[in-house]
Amino acid sequence: MTESQRISDEAMKSPLAIQGLTVSYGHRPVVHSVDFITPPGSLSAIVGPNGAGKSTLLKAVLGITRRLTGEVYIFGQPVEAMSRHVAYVPQRSSVDWDFPATVIDVVVMGLFRDLRWWQLTRRHHRQRALESLSRVGMEAFADRQIGQLSGGQQQRVFLARALTQQAALTILDEPFAGVDAATEKAIVEVLKQLKREGRTLLCVHHDLATVRDYFDHVLLLNVRRIAAGPVDEAFTARHLQATYGGRLSPMQLTRLMEPADPANQRSE
């Protein structure tokens, strides 16, 4: 069996398969010829330095940014035909928090793909949204204006919106950026619970110190794919130095190679 055939067969079963994806701004490629396959039921991180193309890769996968080359498959089908099976949590910095919407309004927006254009949201839609808010500890804020919340609370609301979609694949762009420790812990627990339910999750992540605690698979990216696979195999000192251009100190690398926190592993 050839390598291309092996990848093709694996892609047919994978929640997300990226093949040869390139994104260019002008004449400068910001993501170049990236291949990546997300295992079913995994919690995967994309890590790399600033400017590595992490968020651009996600946006190209979702069709927000135009791909120059490459293909994206969701369960073996072109992503354009499978968008309803994908939930997306954007970076907080990309959201207009002055938009006059309540928390419950924002979460119900996650259900619009399930509604016909002439349909209005009904009581059972609101109930589904409230259940999602409850999972992230935000049910009591349902009628609060979204701009009145703290950064961590806003992030929980957008995670709740993704939960209402009940998607097989959830993509999150830096879900822990700018949130407090309690919110980060709460989000991690929700993500691990979704994984236990069989969902697949892919996150852009910036904190190398928590990769081993939070994730089971990782993609190391710096414009090109440097390495990908289970954390124990791909998240190595050699691959990290290649990804970060040799800028990590020996002390940093030693700390990053320490085993994951057993307490976090028990919560799997």
C-alpha cells in the first residue's frame, strides 16, 4: 500500500483530514503544504510560535480564509458539505462584544443551522441552550448582555454556543487566552468530558507547559508541519527546538518533558 493510499484511507475515517494545505498572503506563504489527520475521539493541540500560521490554518479549514492549495475532509467528505458537523469557538479578540445580544441569544445562535429560514426559535431551543450554559457554569447569566461579562465568562458562553450544536468535531482558537485560572480549569473539564463522550476537539494552544496535561495529540507548526502525533511521541525536545527555532532553553525543555500531572490524567 502506498503512503498516499494509506493517508486517503485514514482520512475517510477521520473527523478532520488536511492534505497539502497552503495559505498565502500576497507572495508569502503563511501555511505551507500542511498534512494533518485528527484521530477520532481525540483532544488535540496546535502549537507553535507567534506567526506560525496556527489560527490561519483553522480559518482555512473552516473556509473563513481562502486556501491556495490543499483539501480538507470531514469524515471523508469535503468540508463544504459537512459544515453542520463542525462547531467553532473563535478567538475572543475577533468578536464584537458591543453587539446588543444577551447570553442566551448568543448560545441559541449555535442552533441556526438546524432551523429553516422561516422558523423561529422555540421553547425547546432555549432549553437546549440553557443546558449548554449549565455545563459551563453560566446558566445564571442567561439574560445578561454579553458585553457586560468578564473575558472568562464570555469564553464560557462561546463554548456553550458550540455545545448546543452537538457537533462531532469542535474547533477552538486559543480557548484559554486571557481567562482566569478557574475558567481555564472549567473549560478543560468540559473539553475532557466531550472527549469521553466520543467527540473530537482541536485547539490552538499557546501554553507549552500544559500541553501534556490537557491534550493527547499535538500538531507542531511553524508555517510547515514540524511534527504531529500522540503527545508522548511528537512533543519532544528535538521537535520543539525545530518548531521554535532553537529559542527554548535547556531548562525550559527539561520542564516541558516532565510527565503530565497524574491528577489531570485521572480525570480522563
